[in-house]
Amino acid sequence: MKTTHNKFVLLAIVIASLTTAYAQDPLPSWNDGPTKKSITEFVAKVTKEGSPDFVPVAERIATLDNDGTLWCEQPLYFQLLFALDRVKALAPQHPEWKTKEPFASLLKGDVKGALAGGEHAFLEIIVVTHAGMTTAEFEKIVADWIATAKHPKFKRPYTECVYQPMVELLAYLRANGFKTFIVSGGGIEFMRPWTEKAYGIPPEHVVGSSIKRDGKPVLMRLPEMSFIDDKTGKPVGINSHIGRRPIAAFGNSDGDQQMLEWTQAGSGARLMMLVHHDDAVREFAYGAESKIGTFSDALMAEAKKNSWTVISMKDDWKTIFASENK
């Protein structure tokens, strides 16, 4: 009996020690290694008073792209999938779409054909499906869609396609006095209804692309782009909305290069990271050849030249989605 009791005591000690170790690791979904170490070492040196790299709390700004950085972006940007559903819902009101591109192709289920028109076709779809309503009405449409729509591959809500390691990173940064901001090419009012619940990032910390509004007491969304928060637009958006240069920036594609460059151009310690999608088993593998979230060879060369950290989903993340732990 005594031997059995001792075994239970020993087992309880082992479990307790493992639980404590897990609790002490702020990034449990990250594999130990240089990538994880670069994050913890950066945070340690900018938060330690007396350190030559110490950064006051007010200046601890971190900016993160959304699509492909915080949540999945394949097989299409989720906002585009939302827009495609909107085309179907609005089609009865627009009989002319049966013969007008890119809508005719969309209604036939030919997404590739519809997007053959490039950025012009993409923006036309976004503008038409996102305008003609108040901002409050649009937010409700987005909230209803995000609550029911499911990813075509993973068969779960899009908000369950967020990356668990990045959710942990956001919490870790905020626990160390950082303000975390989304800076995305996605629509600002498409993201704001759900980012706080998914990432802990409130609406006022979301910077994104926008369409024009009429400025009346009830804000009507007009069918015209106002600002595109991508590539060179990202530093502009950060400066306009945040007013401080970030000391840490995270992205995953060519559209994030200028944000990382602008972050690095500041003085003092800086952290620039790029998520590389190289895990075809657990998520998707794509890069230079993809038109969605393009990670070109030129960007990889730029990352190496500037000593930016490239995060390998395959090698650096123990878990990609929280559902893997269930």
C-alpha cells in the first residue's frame, strides 16, 4: 500500500512540475529554437529597465498583418469569399450581372475566370458588395457571415482558422506592455466586428483598407475606394492611424515588405518577422508562385539581407490551429 501511495505522490509531483513548466512558457505552441528565442530575447531586452535597448511602454508598438499572418488566407482571402457570397445574395437585384464580368463568371461558379481581370476585377467585386449600406448595417452582415460561414477545406468557422502560435504571441506582447495593432490590406470594417474576440485586438487598433463614406450622421458606404492599406500604403496607414513607428512588425508576403522596412528604419532594438507557409500537411504550402499571399524570392532575399526572421510553419510551430489541441 505504501509503495502504491509513493507512486501516486511521485506522479502528482511530475504532473505538477509539467503544469508549472507549461504555465511559465508564454509561447507553448512554438518549438524551442532560434525563432522562438528571437522573440523572447527581443521582448526581454526592450522591457528591462536599465537595458541600453529599453523601450518605454508608450513606445512599445507591434503591428501585424492579418491574412496569412494571423489567420489562414487560402484558397482565397476570406474577405473575397465573403464578397462571393454577397454576390450570390445580391444577384436577384442585379439581372445585368448575368452578362457582366466579373459577376457573370462568379454566378457560374468560375472564380478563376472572374479574377482573371486582376486587381481591377477584385476591387470591383469588393466595392459593389461592400457599399450601399450604413456602416452599422455592414458590420451586422459581416458578423452574421463570420458566425456561420465555414472554411472549404477545414470545415470549421473562419475564426477557428486563426493561428494559435500568433494568438499566443499577441498575448505575450501585451503582457509585456505592448500595444498590438492589425495593419492589413483587408477591409477595416470587415475586420473590426470580430478581431477583438479572435485576437484580443479592439476595433480602434485595426488599420485596414477602406471605401469612401458620405460623412452624414448615418455613415453610408459609397462604391469607391478611399485607401488601400497594402505595400507602400502600410507605413502611411500606421503613421495616420497610430502615430508611432512600430518596434516590432510581422507579415507573410510581399505586401508587408514596406511595413517591415519602415519598422527597421527606426533607432534601437527592432524585431521583423515573416511567416512562411511551408506546411502542406497541416495547412498550405505556397510562396513565390501563389497570387494569394505571394512570398517572392526577392522578399526572401530581402529578409536574409536585412536579418529578418522567417518563421517556418512546419519547423517552428508545434500547433497551427487551437483545434489540434482538442
